[in-house]
Amino acid sequence: QVSLKESGPGILQPFQTLSLTCSFSGFSLGTSNMGVGWIRQTSGKGLEYLATIWWDDDKYFNPSLNSRLTVSKDTSNNQAFLKITSVDTADTGTYYCTQTVYGGYRPFDYWGQGVMVTVSS
Amino acid sequence: DIQLTQSPSSMSASLGDRVSLTCQSSQGIGNYLSWYQHKPGKPPKPMIYYATNLADGVPSRFSGSRSGSDYSLTISSLESEDTAIYYCLQYDEYPLTFGSGTKLEIK
């Protein structure tokens, strides 16, 4: 059974760095073709794809936030991480991590419940 | 980036109605399109993958179709639990992109 759960700071101030953790079970980032994707829904907007980290440590970032994003993983502990530097109020929203399979027909079958992030001074 | 245009942006329909939501791609993506149902306070739920395939556990009143670069999500007989925002997603090429969503309400 695949399960994911996001965790993060809840509230942070402009210009700080947002650090999110995705803890998952039911699959491993040590297994070929497995990946964790990050997607967010910001205030008043729809869904936005952010990044993916793959089993082989390959990564893809949305170019619209490329320079601000970092993704990493801890395979042994079944965790993935997302960092966004220099946040502002536009980064306020709900952040989701998802399981994804390279080359699969089902892009995001399993999602965490999401973690709310508020950027406010 | 590939743009997905969803229409309508919002709509309301009656219980039992047949409802179709549309997603148009700015360039060819083959069948690499999926649909998600999003309700407040919950994560998006996969409904359709690879344009026409029903995701696990999704009621058979939902279906997906494709005509060229136009994709549709159809609900054959609307039920109250179908109230949600529906998003399409293209996964043919990076960056993956979502449509802006269709908000579906019950009259």
C-alpha cells in the first residue's frame, strides 16, 4: 500500500527558505523507475507542477521556478525533500508530494494529503 | 511549455445530467493526458489516465475521450458527490502542465 505524507514549517517569512519533507511507504526510491513529484496549489490558482526526483538521482524542475528549487532524497529512510529559496506571498498554498513512475502511463497515482504553507511578514 | 485550455471554467448541472468537460492542448501530446478531481481539503484524485483509461476505483459513469488535440471528461449521469474542480494534466513533455480547471457544481 503506497502512502505519502508531507511535513513543513507551516508559516515562514518572505525571503526565507521553505523546506518540505515527503515521508513515504509502499515503494522505494532505490527501485528503478520510481520517482517523487512535487505539485502545489497556490492561493487563488490551480495546480502547478514543481519538480521530480528519480531513483537514479536525476531531477527535473519547472523552469518557472528553476533557480529557486532544490530536490533531494534519503533512500534509506524513504524520504524526499523540496526546498524553495527566497519565498514570497505568491508561494503561499498547499504542497503535495506524489509517487510517479518513469515512463508509466499513470503520472501521479498516489498523493500525500498536502501541507499548507503560509508566507507572511 | 504546452498550454492546456479547459472549458468551461465553471458550470452547474442537475443531478442525472450528462456532463462533458473539455481540455484543449496547444500542441500534440498523443494520449498523454490525465484528469484529476479535486475537492477542498483533499488531494487531487486521479480519474482518467492516458486519455481514455479509468483509474482504479473510479465509477463507470466517468469516461475520457480524445479527438485530435481536444480531450473530454464525461460524466454520464451526474451525482451530488461529483461536485469538485476537475483538472487535466499533460505528461507528454516537461514541464508537466495542468489546465486551469473546471469548477463543477450541482444546480
